[in-house]
Amino acid sequence: MTVLKLGGSVVTEKDSPETLDGPALDAAADALADALAGGKVSNLVVVHGAGSFGHHYASQHGVSKTEGSRDATAAVEINRSMKTLNEFVLARLHERDVPAVPVHPFSAAHRDEAASRGEAAETTLPTQQVATMLGEGFVPVLHGDVVAQAGAGVTILSGDEVVVEVAKGVGADRVGFCSSVSGVLDDEGAVIPEINSYEEVADYLGGSDATDVTGGMAGKVRTLLELGAPASIFGPDDLGSFLDGEGPGTRIDGA
């Protein structure tokens, strides 16, 4: 059971609104199709980030993981942009005979209002439909999205959070994050081979180079440390090796 995240910075031109990185998405789709056809991966869930689609509209409307909105237009624009990107991803996979099907988190997930009490809001994302899709031979494709949050309207559910919820729900054996960089980098630009606590790397983690309302690499590392299972962050060139069963890039294990 493998859950793979394709970062928004990998499949889109993140600093140009609603701009797809066609060659990068094609290369990722080729790697996935080859792995499935060759039997290297059987049960596969794909999650993609927002990149220049969802992030653009979320930033425009001031919506983030912690700042909500009750503006229906804002919610629809963010969600629509993510569904558009999802359709691009599905189309590339279908061209390669990958049985990919969409799962839109906005229609299924929700958050409580614990954040208003100074606590982290708890996210609930049912995964029974994902498990059933896998059992029927499909490849579910999810994405970052808006999510209804009690007391806040809608907030942002990052693709990283979706990965964690799905991985826990379906009992994933392997979790991979294909990012725009080759792993988590130290202050000299070298890949950190393993991270077991946020404190180990706090000094190295900054924000994203482009608009990102979900926390950039720092948010990614924090999220994966909470997963309770090993995960890998690696660059596009290492996607094939990850699907082959190797552990490229940075291994993150907070268990």
C-alpha cells in the first residue's frame, strides 16, 4: 500500500497563476504508469498539491490553514481551481492507461472548532471510499482543497494533511513526497538523510519560494513527523527509484 504525494511545485509553475508544468507532469505520469504496469506498485493512492492553482486563489481570498472565510465565492473558486488541476492529472494518467479516479476532499472532510480554543483543529477525512476504490483496482487521486471548519467557514486542507489522513486510514506501508527539491536540505545545501524530530532541522527550514498558504517545507516536515510511520521526501528525478522500493532523499520518522 503506497501513498504518493506529487508536490504542487512539481506539477505546476508555482509562481505563475494556473500554469501547469506539462513536461514534469508527463514525466511523473510515465513513472507511475511504468511502476504499475511492471508490478512494482499495486495498491497506489496519489495526492497532488495545489501549486499555482489553489494557492493563487487561497492567497487572493486570504484563506489559509488558520484563517477562514465564509465567502461562498472564495470557497468555490479555490475548490474549482483544484478540481481543474485534478482533471489535468487524471488526463495524463488516463493517457497511460492508469485507472485513476478523483476524490475531492471538500465534499467529504471537515474540521472542528478546537482552534478557537487555542488548540489545533482536528481534521476528519473519511477514507472508506478510498479503500473501496483500491479494492476495485482503481488509483484514487486526491488533492489539497478547502475544508468546512466549524466556527471559521472554510480553511485550507493541505495536500500534506490529506496524505497523512489517507495513509492512516488505509494503513499505508510506504509514503512518498515528490518535491521540487531532492530532500530536506541543510544550510550547505546538502540533503539531510534522516529526521526524527523537528528540533533537529528547525534552523534549516524556511518558507516556500512562491506563494504557499500551507507552510512550505517546514509545514511538510511537521506534518510527516506526526504520521507515525516512515516517509520519504525526494526530488522528481528519484520518483522512479522510490516506486522501485528504494528510499531516496530524506527519511522522516517521528515514531
